[in-house]
Amino acid sequence: MAVTAPKIKLIPVAIVVFAIGLLAVVSTFGLFASGRTELPLWLNLACLLLPIGLALGVFAVFRQSRKDRG
């Protein structure tokens, strides 16, 4: 029988958070390129989701690899 690896539950959350942050960063660049300078605070704060999602993903993979080692 093939042994399947345990599912990492934090990875899908990290992917969604990263994707929302990436969308916010792309829209911020687009708005700046179109000449807008006064962007809403929520959009600037949403850009912070990109590194948070990346950190969550790295943490989840690191934690899973530590569990696999014993």
C-alpha cells in the first residue's frame, strides 16, 4: 500500500492570503500608473497580505518537514 503524506491545512490559507495580497499590489501599481496618488488605506493595508501569505506558507512547509523528520 502506498502511504500518502498528511495534508497541510495551512497551505491553502497561505495561498489565498498571498493571492489577495498579490492582487492588491498589482492594482496599486495599476492605479499609480494611471495617475492616482491618493489611494485608500484599506488598499495599502491589503498589500501587506502578500508577505504575510508568503510567511505563512514557508512556516507551514517548515513545520511539516519538521514533523516528517520525527
